[in-house]
Amino acid sequence: MPSKNRSVPVDTVLPHVSYQNLGKAIAWLTQAFAFKEYYRYGDGPSGGQVWAGKAAIQVRQAGSGQRSPAQLGYGTQSLTVFVDDVDEHYSRAKAAGAKIVEEPHETEYGEYQYAAEDLDGHRWLFSRHAKDRSPEDWGAILKR
């Protein structure tokens, strides 16, 4: 029988995001994106975990030769975090100097969201459900 692990949530995707300066990144994520630091570990530190509501994100110190999206000049993914008040979150992130890449708007699939980049160029979407839309309503083809 599996045991519970209180440090890692179950039944969810747990992203791991690397930063060039982990200590600075954790401070920035808590200030700009209102994440709550849960723990740090290792020398320097080498890793940690932050929370946004019920969403957990592992953060870690980038390894030797590992480059950030900002250093590369492009990103390969984005992370979506659901928040209660998108407009308040947007105002906080903007005031903290986050690079806003999409202003708050309602999407065709029924989300109200904005997009921002963090200090290492990782793209984050902060969203809430605005309308109940069926995928067919906005052109998706369901595979049943």
C-alpha cells in the first residue's frame, strides 16, 4: 500500500523549473506572483518548492551549462496557474516588474487570463474560469 508524501501532491502534474539564481528567483516569485515558499533544500540552496493556491511548483538551481529561456532568447513551454482574482494578480505582477506578454483578456475557450514572464524568461499564464464553453463551441474536435 502506498504511503502519503506530504511534500509532493498526488494526482497532479508537478512542474520543475530551473533558475540561474534560485534564492533570487524564490524571492521574486513570492513578491511578483504571490507564491508561498514551502521549503528549500541543499547547499546554496539547490532546490525548493513554492505554492500558488493548491498548485505546487518545484524550483531548482540551474546546473552548469543550463541556460534559461531569457538567455536562449526563446521559451519551450508555459505554465498555467489558476488564481481567484486575475486582475489583482496582474496588478501585483506588473508592479513588481514582471514582463507582461498578454494583457488580461477572455479567451475563446472561456478563460480569463494574462501572461507574464519571470526574471529568467519562463512564461506563466494566470487564469480563472470565466465561461463554461464546450470544446466544440470554439472549434476543437473531440476524440472520443
